[in-house]
Amino acid sequence: QVQLQQWGAGLLKPSETLSLTCGVYGGSFSDHFWSWFRQPPGKGLEWIGEINHGGITNYNPSLKGRVTISVDTSKNQFSLRLSSVTAADTAIYYCARQGIAVTGTGFDYWGQGTLVTVSS
Amino acid sequence: QSALTQPASVSGSPGQSITISCTGSSSDVGAYNYVSWYQQYPGKAPELMIYDVTNRPSGISSRFSGSKSGNTASLTISGLQAEDEADYYCSSYTYNSILVFGGGTKLTVL
């Protein structure tokens, strides 16, 4: 059984850096791509970016270079950093697994979500 | 404004069939068979219902089906049940490997 468990600070001030980590328990870490998403309260989903076990990344250009996704294969974890946050970054952040051999380009396992609020 | 266009809401009675559309462009939906559909209940993480246009993950009811014609993908739910009431999102990869979403559709079971 695959589980994704995420953690990180939930309250930030403007200009600070958001930092979240997602731990992967069960399944193969190397056979999948791993992504971060966010969802502002009451709004739709937005893809932030992805990483594979080799550290190859791909980011949503809408985040204008503020995002960094990294991986720690020794711990089966991947992390998100988003710099210079503003109130517009307030959202529920999710980590997820892209199924590849299991579910193609679909994301079959998701973390529980972390509400990150940016407020002065 | 979302890259993919979905109706804000759809509704249907139990037992009926409904279809949710997801319209993109020749640079995303029309370019590849990489459309997925997600169901999301309030306060919960999304759940994958359809991947790569037509495929159902293990454990997903056969009442859910996906299709695509040109730049528009569709999710059809047959034999509508009360438990299907949720938000539904489509996603697609673009020509430059960016994942984009529709704005979401709220399904109401009357």
C-alpha cells in the first residue's frame, strides 16, 4: 500500500519561503515522477512542478523561477520550496505520484494536503 | 483563467448519464492522449478517475468513462449515484510538457 505523507509550516509572512516535504511509504520510488500541486481555497487545481528520482525537474513557468523541487532518494522524500511568498500563494498544497507504468500520466496517489496561509 | 475550459456545473438525476466536457487547444488536449480526470470531495485530495483519455485505474467503477474528439475531452458518468456528487477536474499536458487543468465542474445529483 502506497502512502504519501506531507509536512511543513502552515503559516508564513509575506516574503518568506514556503517549505514542504513529502514522504513516500510503500511502492517503488524510482519508477515514478513526483509532483506538487496547489489549490487556493474554493478554487481549482494548479500544477507546480515535478521531479524524478534522478533529480530531473520540470516547473510551471507561471511561478517565475520562485520554485525549487528537490529529492532525497535515501529517505524516499521530495521537497518543495517557494520563495518570496505573497497572499496569492495561500492555498492547500498537495504532493502526488505520477503512476507511469501503473496509471500513465495520471496521478494515482496523493498526500493529505497542507494548508499554507500567507499573512502579515 | 484556466487553460482548459469546463462547465462550472452539471446536474442529473440518479440513474441518468451525464457528460462533462473539457476544451483545450491543439497545443494540449488535441496534441496528445494525456488527458486525466479527477474527482474531489470537499476537504479531500483529488482522486484519479480516468488517465490517458480512456483508461480507468484499478478500483474505479466502469460507470466512469473518458473520450476525446479533437481539442475536447469528455468524462461520462452513467447510472448516476448520489455518491458521484463532487467536483471534477480535467488535466492535460501541453506541447512543452506543462500540466494544465480545467477550472473544475461541480456535479449535483438531484
